[in-house]
Amino acid sequence: MKISEICSLIEGTVVIGEYRMDDEVEYAFASDLMSDVLTVKIQNFILLTGLCNVQAVRTAEMSDVPYMIICRNKQVTPDMLEVAEESNIVIICTRFSMFKCAGILYVNGLKPVY
Amino acid sequence: MHVEYNVEGGDFSNAGSASSQIKKILKQLNVDPSLIKRVVVALYEAEVNVVAHAYRGVIDADINPSGIYITVKDEGPGIPDVELAMTKGYSTASKEVREMGFGAGMGLPNISENADKLSIDTVVGKGTTLNIEIRF
């Protein structure tokens, strides 16, 4: 699924990485627990999270996660943008809950990692 | 190649910067991406452990064509029961650490899963040293 399509399905706003809107992603993983994200063995998936801090973006960087959805209208901070920019990570913000985003994206064809 | 980084206990805003630097070096050396991921996940978990539990620490990494050898040495409370600390889900992390998305008791087991070799030397009241080896 294209990142632009994901964005439109969850009524998201891209806060950084707009140049990657045509990228395709096949798998998603949802968690607020970064330790859990670090156990995911595959690369190149989209992370749905309610955690909005610099460690969430660092975790994405370490896990080779190029795309993130931050749920529930949280404010992305300048230090998050800095790490995201350095690592070419796309951050999408949405007012939807993590449960709602996961449901929408699952029925529209994004696959679960596990 | 040898690199060394200092890690400050409690400094969550910079937690991961050493792992990030080592990731860049490994990319420049054209190491296989799946190996890079194993190295940086193990190292990042160890770095977060120092920030979360210790007063300060030093990361030493030796990179050569056969692999990476990392020592993460901290001054901190030490681990009273290593076997228990290696149990998935066991954690002594503070509320602050949990709010950062960590402290789920998965750090040491995840380091062990990603490493080809892991040894833990710890003295209660003094500190902990992790020796992590990942072969290329």
C-alpha cells in the first residue's frame, strides 16, 4: 500500500518525509512499547504508536522502520523531527486512535508482522 | 576500527546517539543490513539500560572484517540476580523509564537473541559490563 493511500485512509497529516509519499509498504506493527518494537525481526514496516517522544523515533531508526503513525493528535517535537530527518523517517499524525488506525489499515490490506 | 562513546545515566534525550553513530559507521562499511539491525538493536537496548539504570557508562566497539565486539561498561547498582534479569518480562525500571516506552523486561533477553555471544559481569553496588559479539 502506498504511504499516500495510508495517509488518506486514516485522515493523517505528514509532518516530515512528504517526499516518500509514493513509497510502498506491506507490513504494519502497532505498539506503545518500544522494547517490543525492537524485537521485530523484519525491516521496512510501518509503526503505529501512541508514544510521541524522541525515543519512539530513535527506536524506529534502530529497527529500520521508515514510516511511523502517531495516533491521537499528539504534538511532534523538534528533537523528534531532527532524528526523523537524519534517518529519512516519515512521520504521519492522525486524530484517530491506534485501534481505529489498525482496523482501517488491516481491512484495507496491510499485513500484520505476527 | 575502534570507537568509544560516553553514556550519561538519566539522559533520555541522548539515549541512542552512540547506537546511531555506530549504525552510520556500519552502513559506510557496507555491512549487511540484517547484521546492522542485530548490532544496533542489541547496542541500543544496552545503551538504554545504562541511561535507565546506571549513573554513567562507556561503550567501546571494535569493528573488523570478522565482526563487531562491543563492551558496555557502567557504574551503577549492578544486577543482583542475572538469571532473573534475563527472564522476559522481569524489570526493575522506574515509572519514568516505562513512560519512555521501555522497562518491559525485554532488554537483556533481546540483546542475547541478537548477539552471537553475550557475557555479563556484574558487581552489586559497583556496576555491570556487557560483552557483546556479533560475527559478520
